[in-house]
Amino acid sequence: MRRHPGRGEAGREVSRPPAASERGAEIGRRIGVGLMYGLWRPRVLGAWRVPGTGPVILAVNHSHNIDGPMVMGVAPRPTHFLIKKEAFTGPLDPFLTGIGQLKVDRAAADRTAIGQALDVLAAGGVLGIFPEGTRGEGDFASLRAGLAYFAVRSGAPIVPVAVLGSAERPGRLIKALPPLRSRVDVVFGDPFAAGDGSGRRTRTALDEATERIRKQLTSHLENARRLTGRRATLE
């Protein structure tokens, strides 16, 4: 029996998650510009590769807590990042929500976050994802299937983004941050399609897309390291 669109069991209306604010994401981008360029010296390469219109997924390596804010500040379009719910504490909760960022529960299939992310792409926006799922070596070695799902489901191209230099060494004044006024490189790659063109969303198709994505992201990271002379992790 087919279930009515937008309805749950017994005909109950299924509430839609609130749409992420595009205006808020643009405000977040402007805040990011001021903070990132004020505290560090970003060198941005290939930002022109990000399509100027239409849905896009930015797949970002993640080795330091400033990687997300850095990309938000230097990307040419406002970006809605999927961010772990643990970051939405105290005053950060309304602030992050207000600037269009998306809270996600990494321990479960978070349908609210999934719906919000797909809505961003359906509206032609930019979705930012850390495909490794958590901060680590920043080498794209271990990818979760979420990135493949969003890319195949939406048809949005993926732009690989390598952030290099953020975790090379701790700052002298604030150990949890890179040294103030140090250079951080952000390298955008060429957009690519995750799917095989068939439109399939089976588990096998998603597994194949994940492997295709992993190869593309790893190749981009290697090229970015050669281009900048950087390493992604701690010395």
C-alpha cells in the first residue's frame, strides 16, 4: 500500500524540518571572511572551480577544528555545513543555526538533518560535508556513505576541498589554534559526478559511488600537497 506523500502512519502529517537560512549562510560567510583573514593568512587556490549557480557539495578533509570556518570564509558561495550536534551547545546553538549550519547526530540516521541537507541542494545551495565523519588525519582514507547518498540522490556535483596547514603546529598563545597570522592553504578541485549516470540508489550503487569518490578526493589531496608543498597532518 502506497503511503501518502508527507504523511506517516495512520495518515498523520509528517513535519518537515525547517529550511536552512540562505541569508544566514551568507552572513556566516561574511563573518568567516573577517575572522579567517583577520587571524590567519589564507591562500585560496581554484575557488573559480566552484560552480557559480546550482546545487554543489563541498567535500572537505578535516584535520583541525578551524577547517569548516576556514572554508566558510573563503568559499565563493555561502555554505551550509553538516556539523556534529555536540558543537551546538550554549550560545553556539542559536548562532550556528542562525548562520544556516545543520545539526547532525552522527550516532544515528538523523532524518531531520538528511531532510535539511537535501532541501539545501534542492534549492540550488551549497552543502559542506566532512566525508570522513569526524576530525582525524585529514587524508580521506576512511569515508562514510553519507556523501555518496547526498550526491547520488540530488545529482549535485562534488567539489573536493583540501585544507592544508591548519594542523601543522599549535599556536604559541593558544595551543588549540594554528599560530596567528600563519598561512593556511585551501585548494578547490574540479567538480565531478559521484554516480555512474544510471540513477541507481541501491546499496551496491552507493558503495561503488563511495569508492569512486574516495579515489577522486585522494587524488585531489595528493595534487594539493604537491601544489602547495604542504602536509595535511601533524609533523
